[in-house]
Amino acid sequence: MTTPQIRLVPLSAATMEALLADDLPTANREAGVELTELFLNEHSKWLLNFRLPQVKGDPGSARWLIHAIVSEPDGTVVGHAGYHGPPDENGMVEVGYTVDEQYRRRGYARAALAALIEQAAAEPSVRVVRASISPTNAASLATIAGFGFLEAGEQWDEEDGLELLFERAV
């Protein structure tokens, strides 16, 4: 399978606020891309509610948080991806990604992960990229395969339960 070409478009506080208000036309204008209903589902709203205060507290953090995954050259938004925040004191960033069901199994998650790793590697303050994945999430475990991640432990997440931690140097 050929890896699709994508670009990541960071979402501003204004875009997040519009999405939380179910105002997709305003969110689209703010983002400069045509966002989809995926950004209005329960999981995305939870994520937006969590990330919006981060962006409001530090507008520069938007480049680290939620990005639309845009397929190129057609410009179709196929999901969202980003980091849990800017690099921590140890130079670690944690990645996350969601591909809309209708675009799954086409390589978009792998393309988004590759773009996130590349972006992190370009930052001198980043030394490690982490992924936390449920042991039952076969799709995400397959997505990180081949990217040099090594299992680094496990954690309990209040939202997601048991997660395996994978890390790779940049």
C-alpha cells in the first residue's frame, strides 16, 4: 500500500470553541479546511474540552495539540492527530491520532504518525516520542510497528483503562 500524502493543520482556540458550540461552518472558516462530523462526536468533544484550556493558557501550544489530518492533494479532512502537549521537562511528547471510520485501513494513521514523529524530530527540545495504547487496540499496535517504538511499561488511564507505553528516540 502506498502511504497517502497528508498535511497536519493545527486547530486554534477559536476553531475549538466553534466545534464545541457545534458551529461547523465557523470552525471550517477558522481552520481553513473543511472539518467533518468526526470533530463533533463525543470523543472529539471530550478532547476539545480538555485541550482548549491548554491553548487559551498558552496560545503557542496549539501547534502541539489537535491537528486536522488533511489528505493531499484533494484536501479531504480524514481525522485528527497531535500531541498531548508541548515537550515535557525530559523532552518527551506523546502522540495521539484518530482516523474517521470511512478512511480507515488506507494508511492515514501511519502517515499522521510519521508526520508527528518528523515534526517532533525537528524540535531540538524533543528527545523522545511516546505512544500509549490499549493492549486490545490491535489497529494502533499495528500502526506503530515499524517506527522503532519499544515497549517502555504500562499505565492506568482514568478514561481508557490499561495502556501499554511505547517510546522511541528522535
